[in-house]
Amino acid sequence: MALEGKTIAMGVTGSIAAVECVKLVHELRRRGAEVHVVMTDAAEKIVHPWALEFASGNDVVTRITGDVEHVRFCGGVESEMEEFRSGAEADLLLIAPSTANTVGKIASGVDDTTVTTFATTALGSGIPVAVAPAMHEPMYDHPGVEENLDKIQSWGVEVIPPKIEEDKAKLADREDIAMECERLLTDSPLTGKRVVVTSGRTEEAVDPVRVLTTRSSGKMGRAIAEEFYVRGADVTLVHNYDGEVRYAESVDVESAHDMIDAAIREVEEGCDVFVSAAAISDYTVEPESEKIESGRDLVLEMQKVPKLVDRVREKVPEAYIVGFKAETDVDRDSLIEEAREVMRRADLDLMVANDASVMGEDDTTVEVVTDDWSEAFRGSKADVAGVIVDSVERGLR
């Protein structure tokens, strides 16, 4: 769990999105965090402190008292032995949701609520601060609010963008907020590295309505891209996927040649790590310009598609490259040996081999292979992504 051993002070302000905070606290705790909640008076009118006390398992701060809660959680305190301890109990101050009013107060150094007092103290003591705004869209688009958000970002505050729906700037999904907390609190050699990941299937047009493709869902590639993002990397994801991706710059492609061309363009802009997780079609066809008549016999003349990893190694000889290989009906030893053959031929740093039957599933079993060792891992694709990125980290050290 990425937040294991971390303590998050979570500020809740008077946005109606405060009703989502119980679920957010549960999500942070599920990922291993200790959560202490602080609420404004306005927030108490929307959600009862008891609900957040139950969710967090800790007393909720609703007033600043003689216990100087803001200093205890977000600043230096004196111990009973009169030795000054710099730092803080909290590793991060997360304000979610944050109203426009709270953003403005933080930007102006005003601390007339519990949450803004925590923010002033955290910024003054160097504790990371993240703000997740939630308000009506016209408020979010107000030039003063935009200016205040820009200002606090210039101080190092992480602003977690809202979802724009139904004329509202809604609180980001709790999974996205938790992911940003993980990124802020993760210490990794991948921080600042540029990573390019290919993911999912490609589609080779036969005619205007038919395609040749694979069963790949892209779940493994997306999980790997997210794991790199959590560990501080700047990630570009080249894929064929209709869903929203918040953790990477998304480059949408369709055919094998589209994916190869897009991936080469991306690595030429600079690439520290390249992961070829996509199930790129090995063959393509010259498509017909009109729909092929149904019911007649058909022979397709197929052309071989060049291997992407070979071209990437030529373009970025110093990059760390991870290849994937899927097979069916092979024993473990044969799978490992075939992976090593690909590794040697393409001069790869790491191979991930698996049985193709897991395509589209949530769980997987893989062999992580280098020249001199291999190890099998089974679990969710998110868990396996963590194992793969662990291997990349070791290789970069």
C-alpha cells in the first residue's frame, strides 16, 4: 500500500461535496494512510463530525484549542523533554473539498477558520499541501479564483483539478485524489523521469466497417502507466482507449503503424523508460475503400508489421526498455527462454512474459525476466504493475 505509514491531515470546507468525504477517508485508509480530519464551521452544517470520526477512527478537529492542533499536526512542537522537534505529525495536508472562499484565504494568508489555520501553518513549515476545489463552474472560471489557484500553485501547492460536469466543477473522484496523495508522498528514483508506455490493442482496417484486432483490453498497460505516475514520473500513454486518463498524457491511435509512428515521435522528444505493453498487430492488410460484399469467399493478403522495440532501441540507445511477450500453451521454462531470446535480440533491459489467456481479465500471472533471473507473480494487474515498476527502479539505481 503506497500510503502505508503516512499521516494525512484532511481539511473539509463548506462545499456540498463534503458529503463525499466519508468515502474519501475510507479510500485513503484503504491505501494505508492514517487520516486526521479538520473541519470548518460551514462543513459541519453539511456533514456531521461524528461521520468523519467514525470513518477516520480519530477525533475530528473542529476548533483550535489550547492543544494547538494546527502546530501539533502541521508545525514544529516542543516535546516533554524540552527538545525542539522540527517537522510534523502530518506528512501531507489535503484540503478536499476546497471552496473558492478557502482558496482565496490561503492565497491571501488569511487564517480565520480551522482549515485555513492548518494551511498557513503547513505552508510555513514546508509540509506538502494539496487542494481539491469543488464549486459551481462559473465560480471556478472566475478570474480571481483562477489567479488564486495559480498563486498557491506557485508556492508548491498541488491543485487536484475538479471534474467539469453539469455546469459544476465537481470534486475529483476519490481514487484520483488518493492517487495524487500517493504521488506527493512517494520517494522514487523515477521522479522527474519521462516514461512512454504503449497499451492495449491495435485495429487493422479490412474495409470501412471491419477490422482485425486482438483481445487486449489495455488494463495492464494502464496500470503500469498509473504506477509510474504515482512514483513521480511524467508519463505518456500511447493507446487505443475511449476512457478518461488523468495520470498520463494520452496519445490515441488506431492501427499498428499509427502506434509505432506515435511511439517513435514520443521517444524522440526524450525518454528515460519505454514500456511496450501493447498487443500490437503482427500483421496488417491493405484495406478496401468500400465495404466488402457479405457472403463471398475472401482471401486477405497480410503484410508483416515491424517490431516497435527494435526501432525504439535505435532511437533511444540509453533508455531502459521493457518488453512484453504473450504465448499460449507453453510451460514456464519455455516461456522464460522465449522471453530471453526477445530480450537478447532487441537489447531490452526487462521482459514480462505471460499466457495470452489473461487478456481482458482483471488478474494476471506474469514472469518478470532479466538475463540472470526470473520470478513469477500473480495478482491484480495493479499489483503486478507495482512489481514491474519495482524492477525498473532497481534497474535504474
